[in-house]
Amino acid sequence: MPPVLLALRRFPNPRLTGIGAGLFAALTMFVLACLDRLLFDSSELVYGLLFLPVSALTALWVRPADLVTAPISVPIAFAVGVFPISGGSEGFGGQVMALVTALAVHAGWLYGGTLIAGLIASVRKVLHMRARQRYLLAQGRTGGAEKAPRPAPRAPKKKVAGAGAPAGRAERPRASR
């Protein structure tokens, strides 16, 4: 095997649930934002560059059954993590305005990370569906439940002259006026 593949096999391969992947992304982005604030004086460029691999790892580590959650949890993690580096003045209103401004100004990073997570999740889903189809074909199954053959259609009933009532019901006499 090439040394690059051997190095990649040493990386962990966890399978997180949808909630676990969301918590992983949110906590990781929060910790990275705190480190960014301490080491790089709240650099938005550093935060955005760190967001991209976290988005990729979130999409790679989520279980196949929960792949749809990766592109959903990544933007939430971005918003959680941008709070420590957003700045803002004293008070609740100043903090909220700084958070909204930071999200608006850095929407490119947000869209980029979400796109990465969505692409990785989509490719993983397609590969998972192909592998499942190959497995089912190898087992001699078609992938769906076997359908029972349809019964032959019945011939339409012929109407008997003078019989206006449905079969099995007695006709009521009509009242005359």
C-alpha cells in the first residue's frame, strides 16, 4: 500500500449519531474560537480556515443513517463558535448585534463549510447506496420486497334489463304523488 493510504488508515474512524456530530462540531468550533481569540486576537480568517476541516470531519464521521444531519449541524456550529470572536460591546444588545454582524460578514465561510459538508455527505450516501445494491445483487435479491403476482382482472358484470338497484338490495317501492 502507498504510505499515504497507510497514514490515512491511522486516523480515527468514529461513527457519530446526528446529535453527536452536531455536538462535536459545535464544541470543536467553540474551543477553536476561544483559542483563536487568545492566540490570534479574534482573527476571522483563522476561524474560517479552521471551520472548513471541522465541516469535512463532521460529514466524514457521521453514521450513514444520519448523513442528512451533517449539512444541518455545521452552520449551527459556526454560529456557536463565532460568539467568542464576534467582539461586541457591553450588554446583551451589543453582543447580539456583534454576533449577527459577524454571521453576515463571514457568510462566505459559512456557505463554504456547509457546501463541503453537503458534498461529502452526498457522495457518502451515493457510495453507501451503491454498496448496498451490489450486496443485494450478490445475495440474489433485488432490494425490495418480492411482489405477489396480480390477480387477473375480473370481467365487468352485465346489467340485467330492468334491474336498477345494486345487486343484493331489494328495490323500495316509490311513493306516488
